Amino acid sequence: MRIFGLGPLELIIIIAIVCVLFGPIIFKKLNKQVKATGKAAKKGIESGAKAAGTDIKVDEINKDSVLDKVESIQNRVDKMFDDAEKDTEEAAESSSEKAQ
């Protein structure tokens, strides 16, 4: 694959040189933007939780408990789909028996 007549190796070398020359400036700005985005997201989650009537502190969330809750919700949804599928199969069997 060639971009502007340059192969992958040439592109990697150019990118490496640009990172060395402009890296400190760009990475400082990028780091500040990432931190600001994280703070804004955290503030948004907490204010959304307050609006919903609950008080959540993002720093105090236990990852394992969240994963357990997600897994239990997935299990309930899977059970609902399994039950619906069984009901559909039973309905199809009963209608085919009536047709005979």
C-alpha cells in the first residue's frame, strides 16, 4: 500500500521524526485535553445521577459490583428471550397439531 508514493516504512519514519520534533508540545496539549475530558465526563455522570435522584461518586464505584450487575441483567434478558422462544415453539407446535 502506497500513500503519496511512500511505502509503510517511509511513513513510519516520517511519523517518528514528527513525534520527536513536536512530541513534547503535542503530548502536553493532548494530556491536558484528556484530563479535561475525564473531569467533564465524571462531573456529567455525577450530575446525571443527582438528576435521577441518586447520589453516585464515580471514584467510589466498585468495578466488580458493576460487572456483577451487568451480568445479572444479561442473564435476565437471556432468560426472557429463551422463554419467549419456548413460547413461540409451543405455539407453533400446538397450531400444527390443530391443523392435523
